[in-house]
Amino acid sequence: MSERTKSPRAGWLPKWLAPRGLSRTRIGVVTDSAACLPSSLLQSADFACVNIPIIVDNHVHGDDLNALMMGLAMGKSVKTSRPAPGEFTRVYRQLQDAGCESIISIHMSGQLSGTVDAARLAANDVQLPVTVIDTRTVAMPQGFAVADVLAARQAGAPLEMLAQIARSATQNSVYFAVPSLEQLRRGGRISTMSSVLGNLLNVKPILHIDDGLIQPIEKPRSFARAQARLVALGTDAASKAAGPVRIGVMHFGAAELATEVANELASLSEEPVQIESLPAVLAAHTGIGVLAVAVGPLNPQPDTAQRTND
């Protein structure tokens, strides 16, 4: 299974476009490095991805996957830190100087990181309007939302519609199988007791994102069983979907296993299954060997409900 680098599509947009047609204002799009995006999209016009730094033994390494891999393998202290609000301010001003009239800034769950709060602070420090979206998810579901926003913007969709598309990220399901809970415990993403029990029982837990938080759903006794359960959960999510779905598989240091999972799920996905390495900011918490499956609607319908924290 080869990695997909297909360009954004927007053929689904006419299903819910306003009869008066599309706006052509110039809109900048910003996200953070927790979004699992194919490299081709990172080169999109009027687009920026703000890095969430990883810190290995008190040394900041940006999103250096090699430094992260070495740090985890050697048992060093690995942490992450939200970007400074000034970093977002710099990016917003760059887009403004480039000619953007407004910006939509799409970020990982505020329950997992202060990144979206930093973006909100920066939005108040620039002259053009910035709409900040908390996707209440992370990784490939966040990346799917960003890709859809880029496609819709290219088709001329107005800012309000782009915000609705970004909020539809919660329509995706994502499941993670981790070899150990230790990294998640160190990062404060799960309780100490959950980590201790997981290590004592030698379970390989499966986690998912529920309303912005990481929640355990199953505790297989071996990673082979965990991998099989990921396929089963992905299959179940695809079968329950109201329409065609797209599927993505993520990993960190487990490319062969990711390909196996992608091959097993390929027949369920309307598009070729996308395989990506988990972003460094997420792999820093999950550790080496993590596998993840994301399933979402191919034609996401906009979430029109306004959230108080957007």
C-alpha cells in the first residue's frame, strides 16, 4: 500500500453550497503540527502549519522525528510544549502581509493541548479577523478537516462555510493501539493508576478520542490482538457510516504493521487508504510502535452548531 498524495478534492461542495454561489475573498488557513497531513498539502498557498515543539532532555527539537526516536529509544525525558502565542501572531501577520483578508486557524483538541488557547491569544493581537477552531480531535481527523477546508477554499467557499467544515472533524472516528501507557502517563494524558495496571497486566490498550479527550476502550493482552481489534473497529465504523468513507492509518516506527492494517481496510475506503507517520508531537506521548486507524465520511456535512470555545 503506497502513501497517498492525492490533491484536495471539492466535488462534494455543491451538495450544500448557497444558491448565490461562492465568495472569492482571500482566506489564509493555519493549523498545527498535530494535524496528520500528507506533505503535498503543506505546500498549499496561503497556508501555514505552526510547529508544536518536542523537548528531549530539556532540549527543544521542533518536530525532529529522528531526535524523538533516539530520545524514546534511550529512555530520555520527552515532553511537548504549546507554541508561544507570538509564533501564531507572526504567522497571522505573514498571511496578512501576503494579502489574506481573513484567516481560519484549525487546531488540535484544547482538552489535550494549550495550542488552541495560544492561537486565540494571538488572534486578538492582529488587525485582520481570525476564526479559531478547536476540532476536539487530533491527528488524521484534524488533518482530514484541514484538507477539506483547503479544498473548499480553493473552490471559493466563504469563511463561515470553512468554519463549519472544520468543525465537522468530530464526525471522524480514531483508534490508537499503544505498546505501553507509560509515555501517555508521563505526559499527563492518562492517570498513573491506569498506567500501572496496564504495565502489570501487560495489556496493549486501545484508545480513542471522545469529545476531545483520550479514553481507553479495550485492553487486549498482546499487540497482535490489538492490531486485529484496530481492524475490527475500523471495519465497524465504516459499516455504520451513512455514506462512503475515507480511511487513514498512522504509525510511529511500525510502517510494516501500518501497511498490513491498511491492506485489510482498503476495500472499505472510497479513496486509497492514506498511510502517514504520526506527527512528532503525538508520537512523543504514544511512544514507538503505536498504530492508529481513522475513519470518516468522504463527504462530511458541515457542523453548523456554534461552540462557545471556538
